[in-house]
Amino acid sequence: MPTAYRSSRPVGRDQQEARIRVDFSELTAAATTETLDLVTLPTGAQMDLCLVEILTTFSDAGSISALTVEIGTAGTANAFQTATDVFGPAAGQYRADGANPSASGVAVKAKFTATGDDLGDGADTNLDDGLVDIILRYTIVS
């Protein structure tokens, strides 16, 4: 689970926001994909907004040539955010519009997928830089 930065705050009477920061050094899987647990939404939650905010573009001087992140659940990796490039675009907020499915009691996950090489060796990362905030805004409807 990402440990660099995490916050949760109310933004309205029934609306909550979770912000989870993922640093490049946390992506160490000896594979091209790694899934991180972000937060478990409470019972009755309905996802309103999912943003990927790139604070520092991910990079690698080695053989990783692309990196995407999807935000979803164990059953549907891209339920809230389809594959979003975090390797090439400029810093900023990226949102994939689409359905806002009921998210009652589900664990929200971020699935990172690299192209060209594994993310790491199981202990250390192959990436050189990168920092992203994942912002989840949801309403508790029941």
C-alpha cells in the first residue's frame, strides 16, 4: 500500500475525498505489472470522480519505455479510470470520463503496467523518477 502520502477529508455533507500519493520507488515488482491497494470505500459509496494527477512524470533511463495506470477493483482493473499514460505527458490532472459505478465497500486498486522491462527486481525499482496522486471523490448514498 502506498505510504508516501495519504489523506481523507469530507468535501460535502455526504461526499468524501481520498488522495493517495504513489512514488516511483514503490513500484518494485519483478514483472511488468504491479497492483497497489489504495483505499477501501465504505458501504453505500458511489464514485463521483477519479483523477490521476501527475506531479512528476515517470521516467527511466533504462529499458522501460512506457508506463500506464488504471484505477479500479480486483474484478475490474479499469472500473474508475482507464489506462492513463504517466510516462510521457506533462504534469497535470488526467480524468477518464465514463460511468461512475456503485463502489459500495470495494477495495480500490491502482494497476501500473510497464512496457519494455519489469518495474523492478522485487526489492528495488527500475524507474528513475515519478510521482502521482490518485484522487477519489465519492458520495455515501445509503
